[in-house]
Amino acid sequence: DVKGRMLEDIVLLEVCKAAPSAMEAFKFKFDAGGEFDMVIYDKTNQNCRIYEIKHSAEIVPQQIRHLIDEKKCEQTKHRYGPITGKYVLYRGKEQVVQDVQYRNVETYLREIKDKK
């Protein structure tokens, strides 16, 4: 659990450092419970990408429960515009499950660092 929270904080910090001024990255908590570990809001295009961050190499259906929750997605769309991507950052191989892209967190962090 501690490793998971630390990974969330590391990813969010790195994304915030690398993000251009037209983008904002933050954790988004819902009043009814649950959260997106990271939302990247594109202020220019008025859209967003939503993320779960997991310290695991395994794919478990429970990991995407908030990403596929219609009510949570609608609340996010209402506030931040269309959702252009749903992602799980984790330690395993890249693949797609129920329209959610599983991305390797190490690869993701290297890519954003290279874009700086």
C-alpha cells in the first residue's frame, strides 16, 4: 500500500514537472468516494486523460473500476471536457483491456522525461 502511494506521488510529481503550462496534472477525488490517481487536463483543447497508478505487474479487473464507472466519467467530462484516454500505469506489459490502456510506468516516465 505504501509503495503504491509513493509511486502515485512520484508519477504525479514527474508529470507536473514535465507538463507544459497549458496542461495541469492532479489527483481527482469524488464526493461519493473513489478517485482518479491522476487527471491530465489540457486547458487549450479543454479535454482530459484519466489514470490509475498501480504498483503491480498484474492486471486485475478491480484496477479499472473507477475508469469505467459511467457516473465518475460523466462528472469528469462535465468539469474537464471529453476524456481522450483512460490508462492504468503499472509495472507489467502494455496492453488494452475494455478500452483502458495499460502502460508500463517506467516506459511512461522515460517518455515524459524525454519530451522535456
